[in-house]
Amino acid sequence: MMKNRFKEMKGKSQIVSVIGFLILILFYSLYIISSHFLSIFQNLESVLLTIDN
């Protein structure tokens, strides 16, 4: 009986760890994308400023 319970808990913890891993990847990719967009916008701003001058 204890073995079955342990097996269930192990399966659940595996699922939880996989979900956590996916969430981490999602946040990391969002962070990278946002930083890229910020640098692109800053570059555009500087280009527009040089064009104005």
C-alpha cells in the first residue's frame, strides 16, 4: 500500500516539476524577447533623433 502511494506522489511531483520547468522557460523567453524589443526601440529612437538633426 505504501509503495503505491509513493508511486503516485512520484508521478505527481514529476508532473509538477515539468510544469515548473515549462513556466521557467516561458518567463526566460519572454525576458529575452522584451530585452531585445527594448534595445530595438532604443536604436530606432537614436536613429530618428539623428535623422531629425
